[in-house]
Amino acid sequence: MLDSMSRISGIMNLVQPVTRRQFLKRATAIGVSVPAFASLLAACGGDDDDEPTPVPPTPTQGSVPTPGPSGGATPTSAPEPTATTAAAATPTSGGGAAPTATTAAPAPTATPAGEQPVMGGVLVTQGHQEIASLHPDDAGPYVHYVIVRNIHEPLVDLDIDYAFIPVLAASYEAAEDALSYTFTIHDGITFHDGEPLTSADIKYNFDWYRDPANAAVLATDYANVADVVIEDELTVTVKMSAIDAAFLANVTGLLIVPEHIHSVTGKDNYSPQATGTGPFKLKEWKAAEYTTLSKYVDYWQGEPYLDEFREDIIPEGSVRAVRLETGEADNSVWPLQAQDNLRFINELSDQFDVNRAPGTAVNHFPLNNEKPALADKVVRQAMLYATDRDSLINDLEKGLSVKAHSGYSPAVQFYYNDDVKKYDYDPEMAKKLLDDAGYVPGSDGIREKDGVRLSFTCTVITGDQRRRPEAEVVQQNLLAVGIDMQIQEAPVATILEQLMAGEMDASLFNWTYGTSEPDCRSVFRSDGARNFSHYKNPVMDELVDAGVATIVPEERQQIYKDIQALTAEDAIFLYVQFWEDIQIWNKRIKGRPAQANNPAAVYPLIWTFWKDES
């Protein structure tokens, strides 16, 4: 049997190790009995309110980066983001006392006291790429997520401070051995077609992801689920085949679909009929143009203030900025160009609120490790040495990003490993590595060895003004050491499909590989559903499995540090940077959180926002 304190801290330490006061506050937030936690803390001698659990020193977060030797503009006059960190998650499936039905305390809002909510209006946000699917299994891209998450809801979620909050679940309980979880959903919740949400729907969703025939992207998240048992109309028990420290965090991504619809449509035909329990329901979906949601008046938490929520697809960042400034849009879910971000921060603060948080999604080139030109680790290491990331950060991003050495952000302090192999800009080292490995320049300057020419194609998202210039800079960096990278464009759905099929050489996008939960099985495991690199290493397979097989924080910490060291040594991807997470909102949108350390958690709150047209 697991130690009681380890089990409970496994659930509660969602962020980095916390003080006693914070610990009890989070217990209340997810509805766990505070006296139970208090007595355990006292028994363990944990009575120091102000002394945090020691963690290894990590880089300061929330500061604006200083320019490197290459120079370039920096946002020196911009106010710095709040000095907070992203979730440095520790195990989340430990167990503990049964939570009671509750909701988290309301977050402070950016709305002045005394302003009264008004009904009506349309909130318009903007994305940069088509919303190719409305299925929850395809909700990984941010522009998809903000729409899909407002249609569908999970059992539990993470709030703006990375703390667990119940959503569809009125309560949940983990067994002492962490081998079962019981969820009881709220009574009276209905889908958008009026049909009730029941425990049968919850079981159906778990079972669908677990069925190998469905080839679900999120299947790895539920690999250790052995069975789902219906206890009554509102209660299910999820039985595990093994301890899975990431389970509860992964459940935040289980956006519930109705069995009576999805069992008929399947995944491929679901999007036009997307139906959930969320505050907004699908009105119109034009993948490459816009998606409009209308409020669900019978929403179980209360009628939304806004009539509609719409996401317009505007690939050009400069156009998104103009639409924001002129009032045609209220927000941009996808970041603006760096120079536009600085303008909104420094010059337009009377009209717009800017939420700034350390970035956790790594900007990188996924490299297909099975393609001949990219199969040699030495070539990938040379590519990293050849890439002038300081210039990219200072010139293109105007200092609004930090250098990436792995897929884990330094903002994820508890798990972050700064002691990994680093590839500072050194084109001469890149050439030496290639020379020593036998890659010889041909008549056109492009290196080759044994008939393999170091030439490949990088596919960027159609119309992506933010990242296409980045690809062009890297193209010239690589050419300078004898590596040819061609650039082409394709829709995001095509890119993801071909990456997973192993048909594409490389791409360029941002992806979150570890924030609130460091589990990376789907990305680095040989059979992972998101293994875009097609990297296969039995040592890595053992590490990522071990990472979820324990709920002891220090054990998990070391495992994920080892994973980062291995990804750096093997140069699986060409890691570039972590953009600062910047959200810009027109001040006419009221009811928003004043500050969100977890910016992704803002969009599920849109039903509580209202629009002041006065």
C-alpha cells in the first residue's frame, strides 16, 4: 500500500512543490476534505506556512530575455510578465480522500468592480490555420482547442493557475493503491440535443479511445486503463492495469462526446454534427474561413452572456493585428507577429489588456529520423550547431522568447533539466562534425555520403507569416554548412497526417510536450501516436514508461530529467525556442481573469464573459 502522504501529494502537487497554505488552498479548490489534509500534514510535521519544498535552482521565469551578441530589438519599455511559472507537475494519480462536489473559487477579473454583465453580442477571436476537425481527438492545435473545448467538456480540468477543478465530475475518488478511480457526474447535465449525460457516455468515451481499431491520437493517455465499470446512472469506476501517475492529468483532455451520436458517425463523420455539454453549440463550420458557435441556453452551469463565439481564420499575422486594432476582432488565439505584440504592449494599453506568461509550447522542427538525410544523429546535431537561434530570438522575435534545449520549458521548474547537451551557434563545429562523419561537399556545395545527399524538405503551414520567416533563416543557416533544406507549404491537417504516416521529411510548429503533466509517451515512445520524429529507442521507451509508473515526485523528476538529456543527445528534433505566451484582449470584453498563468484555461471561461458595446 502506498504511503498516505505520497498518495495525496500525488494528486495535489499539480504545480511545483508548494507551501502548506497553498496545499490546503488547492485541496479546497478541488473539493477535498481540508481537515483530512491538515491532519496528515501535522502528522508528517508539515507545519511551516512559508517555507516551500526545496527544488533545484532554475532560471528565473517571467523576465524579458536580454539580446544576445547578434543584437536586435528588445522590448525594454514593455512591462514584464508576472513572475510566475507554468505547472511543474508532480504525480497526479496518487489517490486520497474523496472530494466533495464543489467548484473552484472565482478568479479575479480584469473588469472594474460595479460593472454589471450584459446579455448579447459576439466575441470574435482569430486563428492562423484551418480548423480541420471538431473531434476532441484532434483538439491538439490551439486554434482547434478553443472551439472544441467550448462545445465539449472534460470530467476535470486545470484552471488558470494549473490547479485541478471539477467540471462534469461532481466528485472523484482515487483508491489507496492508485489502481482505480471513481467519478460521479453532476445530475441534470444535457447534451446540446437535449439528451441527458449519463455514466454510459463516460464509459463509451474511455472505451472508444482504448479500442485499437480506432487508432486514436490520445490512445496512449489511457493505455493503462483496464476496464470502466458503470456503478449507476451517474457513476463510473475506472480500473487500472498499473499505476499511471499521468492518468488524472490526461483525463483533462477527455472531452466527452455523446454515445448516441458518435457511435453512429464515428470519428470521420463527427465534426459536422459535433455535440457536447459545453456552453456553446455548433452553428456553422467552414474549416478554412470561420467557425461560429451559438450559446446553449440550457447550459448546466447557467446561460452564457454572449450570443455567439466565433473564430475567424486569418493566416496573415499583420491582418490579425489590424483587425484587433480596428475592433473587427476582440482577440487572437494565435500569436501576432513580435513587432505587433510590442506595439499592443507599449502603445495601445488604453484599449487592450495584455496577458503575459512564460511559454511552455516549444517552437521546433520535427525531423523524420527515418529519412536517409536525417537518420544520422551526427547530421541532426550539426543542424543544431548550425542554427543561429540567438538571431531568431532577438531579430525575429524581438526578445519575446527563450532558447529551447529540449521540449520541456524552463518554466516547468520542477522537471526542467538545464544540465543537458547544448548546441550554441557554432557553424564551424557543425562543419567539423559532418567532415569527421564523412559527409563531403558536392559540386553544388551540398554534402553527401554513400549516395545520401543531405537534402530534405520542410513543410510549413500554409500562409503562416509567423514561422515561414523562421524557416527561411534556418534554411540559410543550414546551407552555410552544406545542408539543403527546401521549403514548401501545406494545410495543417495534411502536415499532421503525413508526419504520422512517415511521409514527410520535416515541419515547423509549436507543440507542448510537458507542462502540467510531463508524460511524453505519445511523443517519444516508439509506438507513440504523436511520435512525429519516428524516433525509436528502447532506452527511451523504458524511460517514458517508468515516468508514469511511480507517483514519488523525486523519482519522476529524475526520470524526466534523464528523458531531456537523451532527447538532447540524440537531437531528435531541431529545438528552437519557447515563445512568451501573449494574449491580447479588447477591453470591451468584460469578466476576464486579470492574469492567467495557464492561458489555455481562459477560453473555457468565455461563457462568463460579456461584451460592453457602449
